[in-house]
Amino acid sequence: MAPEIQTQFPIKTVVVLVQENRSFDHMLGWMKSLNPEINGVTGSEYNLLSTSDPNSTRITFAKHSLYVDLDPGHSIQAMYEQVFGQPWSSESASEKLEPTMSGFAQNAERTETGMSTTVMNGFDPDVVPVYKELVAEYAVCDRWWFAAVPASTQPNRLFVHSATSHGATSNDTLKLIEGFPQKTIFESLDESGFSFGIYYQNPPATLFYRNLRKLKYIKNFHQFDIEFKNHCKEGKLPNYVVVEQRFWDLKILPASDDHPSHDVYEGQKFVKGVYEALRSSPQWNEMLFIIMYDEHGGFFDHVPTPVAGVPSPDGIVGPEPYNFQFDRLGARVPVIMISPWIERGTVTLPEPVKLREAEAKEDAKLTEFQQELVQMAATLCGDHKKDIYPHKLVENMTVGQADEYVHNAFKEFLNECEKASKSGVDESHICVPGDLVPPEPAAEESKKSFASLFFSCISCGNN
């Protein structure tokens, strides 16, 4: 429950939901047809199929997205071509090109024939009715909210709660074993007397951070299906709430993270359920609910990504061959801010529209992020010591098998934590079956923490 900390600001609980791999124009661009003030699309936006041939086929941005089965490229090299219109090379990168946002169709078509039309399409507002109502009634961030890194899921999710990826521009299995070491907002909140809670659906993606694996923070993890609605109803939500979705697409429990090839219908249902639980809470009048996406997933956005004046968070340079200096951002992503302190009134959300006719593909191969979740789970249960870690572990694993594996791995991690706690192990220790890892020395902190600044900023609107 949020502690009674004296503050002049009305927002006492911030709820964060980070969905997967969709650009602003892809999800919300056509909302401009409902509100001309939104920096969305008009239907005049296009990419050439070949950026080097002005006579090549022109692919115009349309609104025919429904169920998206294909998973476009969103690696650091794919993103480079999408933004600058030419494939990455060390020579090209040294030229400091201007972002044209002209290479989405070219990059997609090279990946798979016909994918260019997939990335050059967005959703009609009526197909995403939950977002249609939320955008109409609350605040949509359509100007300056870009993914933190022009790369894939893991580095961008790391940025969300720690303002750095600690140099990662893709999956790093070695860092997965130890956990990423940077300080997060969670420790800052704890140090400043604020509470936090992570409502997960196996396994918690926030366990990419090393510090959250400490025994002292295990009590901050709650099963979403069991505890979230009850905590809302009882007014027991902490100051900072992270809501995690389902990443595994099963027939009985389809994925709700919006990552292709998952059905956006499930994501809409999930957002609706979270909103309605928050709206019914006695804490509602002191709440801000932020829906965002980690990165663009390879889908077109027309707004040029910032490539100048972007400060590195910590001076760490990314690995070879890209040597990324974290001096430019990714593509624009959807962000909706919801609060009774944002003008326009009470919203009753409509039922979303089912877009996928077939059943979930439990026998599908894992996406890159799903592989990372499995590899992270392996570090929690001690399987990283086996010779199958990291690549053999996941190379033939299906979605259904992965769901069972991460469930059992996290259960084993929790059991180990419980045993350690009963045996009197220091709360700063990290529990791994058969191997307790000693904590690193804490760095000296400034008097005003990141958490204090964050909550002051959110509440008063100052920069």
C-alpha cells in the first residue's frame, strides 16, 4: 500500500504498463482522423521499395492492419536502415546522416517478400476501440516520446526503469547470468521511503535487473491474476506499480503483450481490464496510469528520430561492430497517460474486436525476447551452469515448452529465496539454487534521489 508520505502534489501512485514492439503511427497514427491536433498520419506518407531507385514501387501508408503474423526487423542494424534509408556500414555510420524514415519498406521487403505492406500499415481506430476511447478522453504523447535505444526489446526495457541499458544494444547472455547491475528506480524509491510493486505473469521481466533478485525485494513481486484486482479494490497499491503482461501465446491463455504474431485484441482486453480495476480503486483520484511501448518493432513512423543533442546516460559504449554511443533515440512509440487529473471525464471502455481467427500457436518458435526470458529464467534456477546454456537451451524450444520452463524456474527461485530467508541469510543476498552471490558494495547516493525527482516531475509537470 502507498505510504502516507506528506506531499503537496496530487499523484501518489504511478502505474506503468509497457507493451511490445509497435510504433506510434502503426497503433495510433490514424487517430488523427478523430483529432487533427494529433501528430499522426494522413495517408500521404510513403516509402519507396528501393531508396536508391526513385522509380521503384511506392508503398503508401494505409490503415488495413488487423492480425499481424509477421515480425519485422527491429535490431540495431535494421533500425539504422529504416531511419536513414541505407544498410548499416561503418562508413555510413561515420557520415552522420539525417534521419529520413525512408527505409522501412526496403528493409522489410529484403527480410520477407510482401512484408513491406505489413510495416506500412496501421490500425483503423475502430479496430483498437480501447485506445480510441482512451486517446479521446485522456493524454496521448504524440510529439517527443521515442524509444530510448534504436534497437530491440531488451535494451529498451532496461531503460524504462533505470534510464540506461548498461551498454546493451541487443541480448547479452553473459550479463543475463549476473543480472544487469545498474541502479534502478526501484532502489531509489525504497531509499526515499516510497513503495513499489511488480505484478507479474511468469516470469517477471524486471528480473533482468540484478538488484531486484535480492532477497529483500522478493516481497515486492505479486502474481497479477491473484493479487492485482484485490489490491486495487482494497486501496493497497504501492506508490510505483509495474504491471506485466503475458508473453507466452497459449491456447487457454493467449499472450497480451501485442508483440507480433500475438493478437492485439488480447492486448486491448488486458489494457481494458487494468484500467477498469484502477478506475474502481479508492486510490483512483491520486493515480497516474501510463501505457507505453518499449520499441517500434520495425513498423513505420513518419516523425524523424532525434540524432543530435541526445546525452549518453553513463558514457558506456555499446559492443562491436556498432560501437553505439547512445547519442540518438529509436522510433516514436505510443504512450497514453490516464488520470482523473487529465481533463475530460469518466470513460467507459468498449469491448475490443477479436482479430485472429486461428488458435494461439503453442508450437511456434520463440521470439528473440522470449528466448531472453527463458535464458534469464535459467539463471534464476541455476541452469546457466549447464552446457546447454545459453543457445542450446532455447534453439528447439516451443512457446508451450517455454511457458512451462519459466514457470518452474521462477518457482524454484522463490523456493530458494524462502529457504534462505528462514535460514537467516542477509536480505541483500541474491538467491540462486546452490549458489548464493554476495552483494556488490552500494555506491554513495546524492541527497535527492532519482525517485524523488521522478515523482516531483510527474506531479507538478516541471522539467
